[in-house]
Amino acid sequence: MFLNFHLLKLLVMTKNIQEKTIGELFAANAHLGHRKNRLHPKARKFVYKIINGSAVIDLTKTVGELEKAEHFISSLRKEGKTLLIVATKKISHQFIAELSIKYGIPYITTKWPPGLLTNFEMIMRNVKRLNTLQEERNNGSWEKFVKHEIVQLEKEIAKLKKFYGGITQLTKKPDALLIVDTRKEKNALKEAQEYKIPVVALLDTNSDPSVIDYPVVANDDSAGSIEYILTKLTATYGAATREEAKKTE
């Protein structure tokens, strides 16, 4: 009887949490999908109904997939594995960069460096160059240079930072990718699939969720929707980090 009461209480709490999340997703416009003529056949099962020619996403399914993605990201961090965020949409790249820095997650928010995974060692040479230049600037090694040489070095840093500033902490290929809009980030997705790297993705009804390991189907054109879902996923990674730190104290 005691066990049944606590099980019932847990089920009610879970239901309340899910309802709260659905409400928050709705407020963030996560339910608004694409027009019917842009609906991917394999995304149909995530659609509640078509209203006025546009898909309305079933947020109960979004919540379920979001929970699976959170569980995977949490386990990833607890195992000491690396997550790489790929999100270059202008409506959210600044916010996502800030989130990534907050939780210590490598990120790409400008442009996917072609061959990041297929030519990882070559790309890492550019990252190493950026790290070296920044270190030398900070430790006073530039004092030997004249003004115009320093200007050129600053320009080189700015250029390298634009493309590689978010991945300076990468020392090996990431263990998983978190992608916003798989159509836009098709090159990142293709390379991840080639190397069998698991992918968590926020994707809309115009994309194929069947090729993603952990698909979260929601509006990927709304800043509010992206912000809500990415905040949850990155916070999950951060929470796992804090839990891991406590165990080592």
C-alpha cells in the first residue's frame, strides 16, 4: 500500500511536469510546423493535425523525445564524453554561444568548417594556431613586434576565432552532436553519420526525423522554441557536470 501510494504520487508529479513543459513549449511557439506541402512524410507521426494548411506539432510527442535526448546527454557527460553544438541560424547563434560557454560545451555558430570530422587533424592545426596566437598575445611575446605586425596578428586571430573560436577546447572528435535544423546543417549531419557519431537534433516538420538518433521535432525557425529546447538540453549537460564534480569532492 505504501509503495503504491508513492508510485501514484510519482506518476502524478511526472504528469504535472509534462503538462507544464507542454505549456511552456506552446508559449514558445514550438508547435508551429511548416505548410502541408513542405511536410516530410516521415515527420507525419509527430503532427497533431493540419490547420489552415499548416502542420501543428504534437507537443506530447515532442516532450517524450526531449526527455530521451536529455537522458542521453546526461549519460554522455557522466561518462566524460564530449558534446558539440552546431547551430548557425542567425536568430539564435549568439544565445547558443553564450549557453555553450556557460556550460563548457564546444560549439559552432557561424559556419560548419568543411571536413571538421573527415579532416579533423588538419582543422585542429588551425585551432592550435589560434590557441598559440592568443597565448603569445597574453604572455607578452608580442612586445618584440612593431605596430603593423601586431595589427596583422590581431586580424589573423579575429579570422581564426570567427570559425574556430568555439572549438578551441576540442582535443578529439566529439562523441555526439547537438544540431539545430538538420536541413541547414546537412554537412555536419552527413559527416556525423559517416563516422557513426550519435546526433541529437531539433528539427522541424520539413525534415526527416528517422535518420536522427534523438530527434526533437519542434519549430526550428522560432527563436523562442530554439531557446527553450536548447536551454533544457545544455542545462542537462551542465547538471551532469555538477553531479560529477560532487562525486570527486
